[in-house]
Amino acid sequence: MGAMIGVVSEMETKVVRVPKLFPTHTAREVLIIEKWHVQEGDILQPGTLMVSLETPPGFFDIPAPPTVSIPHRVAHLHVTEGGEIRLNDPLVTLEPIHESEEPLARSFQRCI
């Protein structure tokens, strides 16, 4: 299942937080980072899958938030695989790729 994501913008960086994934989801439920699909330093393209979470009702895949309309660099993963996380906890910090960095981002994407 896919999910919409909560994003807090801090200047140019975006801190992506755990969104409400199911109707009864509260901060009491402990979620597990099943798998990161990105690593720190990676270039995240719009719509790309970021992380898979294990939740009480099942697994959820979290893509890049809708506010990511240009490539962003993954600056920081706040929780490691297998780690516990709750509603509204920070998941990942993203930094936009500036125009001067775009050729580098495109060449990086061709290499992976």
C-alpha cells in the first residue's frame, strides 16, 4: 500500500515524518523500518519509493512526498533498518538539488 507523507519544510531542507497510515493509527503503535530503498547521499527522484514500514495492519511503502517535484539528495536517515518509529517521528531529511548540481545528479542516476 502507498501512503501520503507529512513534510515539514525548513528553509530548503525537508524533514519527512511518519504519516498517519491507517484510520486508527496513533502514536502508540510502534512501526518497524522494514527496508530503506534509499541511502544517505542518494538522489531521490519525484515519486521514487523511499522506505517500507511494518505496521500492525500490514506493510506500507512510502514514496517521495508530493512536494518533491525536483530531485533531492537524501541528507539523513533518522532510523536504521529494523528500528522502531512512531507517528510523526522524523524518517528522512531531504535537500533539493540546486540547478548547478543537476548535471551531477543526472550523471549519478545513469551510474546506478
